[in-house]
Amino acid sequence: MKIRLLSLPFALLLLFAFSAQAQVTISPTAVFLDKNSKVGSFYVSNPSNSAVEVRLGFEFAYPATDEDGRVYLNYEDEEAKERFSLVPHLRAFPTTFVLQPNERQTIRLVGRIPQNSDPGMYWTRMRVSSNQLTPPIGDVAEGQVSAQVSFQIDQVTAVLVQHGDAETGLEIHNTQASVENDRLTLLSDVERMGNSPFIGSVQTRIFDSNGQEVDSRRSSTSVYFRNNQRVEFDTSNWPAGQYTAETTFESQRNDISSQNLLQISEVSERTTFTIE
């Protein structure tokens, strides 16, 4: 019996090729159902040259942070799940399908939230799993052993819908600044107000003692309950002296229409620190 073995670099190359072929694209990156009809849609496209099978699944979760500001998805908050989960009320059509090369599928979503449910924003995480159909390794002659590798690629995005009156807000409890090894780390303790998550962006600007801006960062963010918002700067080229960091949260995102975002006034805080 003849056994075909693959060298490690070649095997890794195959893994990369199969994972790339199983990748689909999702648009938009976050799905907001219409607040009146509770209906929405999104698209799944297959840009590869191989057919892929696609499956949808839903599970309650939301982005949270640890004490150091590292982001993770919290799947274990049973109290929040009981109050805000869209999973029991959400239906998708279809949930399993095959996409041929360069083909696109429209997915319809319907959220049947009971009228007597508490007002606010309801949400879930949608998992879009895709894998290449019967990926060929190569022709197998009689008496030989070969193998087939099937990759599953999971992409997770949010589905949200407003029910009744929804409002949000932010309170910055404090911001801590630490400088070590030419790195500035800012941690802002931020709590969401109201009955809905804050989804927007955060901008951090650094000013020197003369009020001149020396650096800035801007990124998308969301605060579902309470987060430690973390941002870092390279301070190796900053001269010694006193500085001020201004952190501002606003209801804008480059990847989400402002019509889907609950609007609030900008929330800002300033904190000072010293470079020695």
C-alpha cells in the first residue's frame, strides 16, 4: 500500500488555500431590523471559484472587556440574556444554502417580539459558517491512500432591533493613565445609561503643556453595559513634560448608518499625565 505524505509547508499552504476558498463576505457588517416592521435583510456572497455551503446560527452574546480593557464576547450573562435576547423571537430565511462561485444570497430576518415586552434594544450574535463543498486533494489511484480536508470558517456579527422607546447614554467614571517602556496606556471606566447599548466611536487626543495636539486615535466601539475602554500610544518621541489626554465618545461609525444609531451628545473627559 502506498501512502502519500504531505510536508508541513505544503500542508499549511493547502490549509490556507481551502480556508480562503471557504470564505464568504457579509454585507452589511451589522444588521439592524426596521424598528416598526421588525424586518431586515443582509447578503452573503461567494467571491471564490468554488461552491460553498453556508449555515446560519444565532446565540446571545455581546462585546465586553476585562479589567485591562481587552475585548471579548460574553456568552455567559444569563441576566442580560433573559432581558435583551433576540434569539427566541428571530427567524431567518433561509438558514442553510449553497452558493456557487460569484453567487449572492439574500437572507431575510424577522423579529417577532411580543408587544408587551419591555422597551429597548434587543440583540443577538449571528454566526455565518461556510465550508467548501467536497474539496478535492487530487486524483487517487487504486491502492493509494489520500485525505480530504474540510475547513469551516465562522464569521460573527450583530443583529439588533429597537422595540418601543429606546435610549442610551454614557457616563465616564474615571480615566487612568500609565506610562511604561515608552508606551502610554489609557483606561476609561465607561458605563452605559438607558435601556440600549451605546454604539459609536471613541476619539482620544493628546495635548502637550502648550495645548498643541501631538497625537490622536479614533476607533469604533460599543458599550453594552460597562467597559474599560483601552487605548495605547507610542511615547518614545515625546519630550518630557506634562500632557493632557482628552477622550470623547460620539454616536458615529464609518461602517454603520447614523440612522441606525441612537444619538447622544458627545461625552468627554480629560486627564493629565507626565512623561519623565
